[in-house]
Amino acid sequence: MYLKYFGIDENKECRVTFNEITKETVKKSMEKPRKINLNTVDAQQARRVLDRIVGYKISPILWKKVKSGLSAGRVQTVALRIIVEKEREIRNFVPEEYWTLEVILEKDKQKVTAQFFGKDGKKVKISNEKQLNEILEKLNKEYIVKDVIRSERKKNPTPVFTTSTLQQAAARSLNYNIKKTMQIAQGLYEGVKIPGKGNTGLITYMRTDSTRISEEARKIIRKEIITKFGEEYYEERYFKTSKNAQDGHEGIRPSYPDITPESIKEYLTKEQYALYSMIYKRTLASQMKPAVYDTMTVKFDNNNYEFRTNGSKIKFLGFLKIYDLDKYSKAEKEEENEGINSKNDIEEIQELVELPDIHEKDIFKEKKQNKKQSFTEPPAKYTEASLVKVLEANGIGRPSTYSPTINTIIERRYVKKEKKAIVPTELGEIVTDLLLKYFENIFNVKFTANIEEEFDIVEEGKEKWKKIITNFYKAFEENLGKATDLEEKIEIKDEESDIDCDKCGRKMVYKIGRFGRFLACSRISRM
């Protein structure tokens, strides 16, 4: 149907695809076109139709019941719900008191710091000062080493970037918001003018959920690693993609892995250089040997109370070699730590602590006690980076939708930025509550993820897209009728600006119209 409309023979090989804008890749793609995959077209059609049904049918309810200029969407409303629920969890959080205790110990002028662990081999939480004092009363000044555990630990590199991990890393390491990251990446993908090479596409397509690397690129990466660091640093690696990944493109990597950031720095903006450097290092690191650490855990006993200290030192740099530890920035440390599962492992990169030579039954003298009262912290507010991580983990949206989804809920004033945090506005909470009252079965994580799986089934040719839409619409239509019959109109105050009206001197307010936000005098009747 689609192809006939455009006069295209469905058996003709006319579809050209490429993952990077390089002369070799584009030429090869033009030489080997393929047939248009109608299953992929159907899946896209299903996604578009369902999104339009949801948006076109529900948004007018918001205009009627709340205010004009608002919108609802299959993905954006679920993202908003996640933010609202997190904010309410934070509001309802009740902090709990706890105490930490550490001691500075010394033997033969060698000092170590040990933290309280528990009693009789079991971990104990110190909940109040009374409990702390009871422990302190039973401690003496001698701490006997009861166990020394030495081991070797390996830390593997993380895979090449996907859209979501690039957005998270750039937010964390470079302080770029998601929109800015994608704009810079788009420029690197489309190409930069380099003398002698012309317009050169520097990275592969940046909207992807795959960590795959082409075999041609692997060969170049291997050569680069061996040339720069030696054969002992290279290790061919293949990474599993996430269960929700479509794997339509490669992971994000340099189009030419032999073009180093330093060699083209003068042709890039400062921001392009920073992002390209991050992509380049991550790509090479993904095909390198693991870092190897010698670790040691020491357990001290004092009247059956246990204190512990940990230390480690790098035995073999492995992939960390590319990060140049002497110049290893905090941002790069945080970036590499993203791939670590154990929080304790983070310290191995952030700060290497070498312990003195310690043996069982050694006796250390207490030199100082450090005790501190603390309270449990509420869950962290979402940032753009952490929100993207949650969306991806739950199969909500696709790489191409993360940035526009967040931009939309910000532009609609459903959420606002407080430094890096994203918090819901009164409007955002009202819209969320209204939509969940009538459409909870649609605007939830499970439905959004499941419908994406159904789209994937359509793409595999195992289901007809119209059947999916028909099944969805039956239940949707009933809820739509209930929401439309809602009589009351929800009043919400306009957000006040810090700008004075040049006619009356009162503060102007933000209103939302069909073309977005605008400023108006507060005396104007509510639109």
C-alpha cells in the first residue's frame, strides 16, 4: 500500500542505509541497496497512529478541564508520572538517625583508619547515641588483627556509548543537558571540515540502543591500541545489548578510530572536542584488557566488636591506561565508575589506598575516635541523566525520543529545573493526577514497555499493526468518554515572572497558548 502510493515496486532493492557519513560507507551502501522492510514500516505506522490517538484525543481534555496549550503523550506523560511520584516519595520521606564510628589505629608508627562493622561477625547499625555509648564503654585501646584477606580484583571496561549512556555521561562529566549533547553529537555525525579531508563525519549515528561495533572498525581499534599501548593491553570484547534494544545501528564510536581527538582539536569547538574525546576514549577502552587490583581487607577485633579497613593498589592498568591516571579528572572517574556494579569498587578508581604490611594477631593501639551523627537522606531527585536511565531501563520510549520527551515536559511547565534536578510544578502534578484518574491503564510503566514490545513483534512480522491499534482503542474509548464527561474545571494560578508590566507596573505572568509560553499582564483574565 505504502509503496504503491509512491509508485515503488516492493520487490525493488532501493533502500540505502548507512551508520556513518564516510565516503567508503556511503559508497558501499549505494552499491548494495536492499528492499524496503514493510514490517519495519508497519511498526512505525503503529507507533505513530497510537501516539496520535493518545495525544489528539486526550490533550483537548486538558485544554477544557485545566488550561489551553497543554498536551498528553504516551511517553511524555509516563515520564512526568515518574517525576511526580519520586517528588512525593521525597516529601513523605522520614529521616532516620544513625551514627558512624571510626578509629585511627597505630603500630610501629604505621597508621590505619578502621570503621565499625558489627559484633560477633554480624553487621550492626548504630541507631542512636545511647547505643553508640554502650559500644564505646566496652572497647579498650587494643585492636587485634583477626583476619587479613588478600585478593585480586578485575574491573572490566564499559561498552561503547548508546544514546542514553552518552546523554548520561555528558550530563555527569561535561555538565551538558541532553538537548545540547544531541546537538553537538549531530554536528560530529554530519561532519567537520578538516584540511585535506574535506567535510568529515567523525562519529557514527547517535540515536542507537546498541553496543555493537562493526568488524571493520574493530580492526582499526585493535591496531590503535597495540600501537599506542602494546599487545598486552588489547582484548577483543563483545557486549550484550539490553533486552529492550532494537539494535538497528552500531554503538556510538568514532567513524575513523585512528583519528585521535588531539589530531583534530584545532578544527573542533571546545564542546565538540570534549564530547569527541569522551566517545574516542570509551571506544578504545571497550576493547582493552581489564584493570587488575591487589586488594586487602583487614578485620580488627576489640572485645568481640569488629572494625574493618580496606585498601587496594593497581597491579595492571589495563583499559585505565587510556585515561592517563596522572591527569584522570573527577568527571572521567565518575564516567568509568558508571559501569561498576558494587559501590565499594568505586573507591578503587577514585582513591587508591595502600595499607601497610599487616598480619594476623598484630596489635594496634587506638590513637583517636571519630564519631558522627547522621540521618538517612531522602531519595535523590531526578536529573536529566538519571531520568533517561530510568526510561531506558523500563523500556519507555526509544533513543530518538528521550531528548524531545524531556524538552516537552519542561516547555509545558509540567516540570522545572532546580540546578540539575527536575521537579514537578503544581501544573505537572494536577495534570498527572487528572490523567491517572481516567487513563491509569495507559500512563503506566508496564503498558508503555509492553506496547513497545508489541511494536517489535509487528516489526518481526508476527502481528498485524491494525490489530494492535484496534485492541488498544476498545478500552481507551470507554475511559475517554468518562474523562470527557468530567464537569468541573480545575483552577490553577499562572506562574508569576520577575518582569513588570510596562502599562500598569504589576508583575507579568506566564501563560500557555497554542504556540507555547508567553508573558501577559496579570490583570488579563485567565485564558
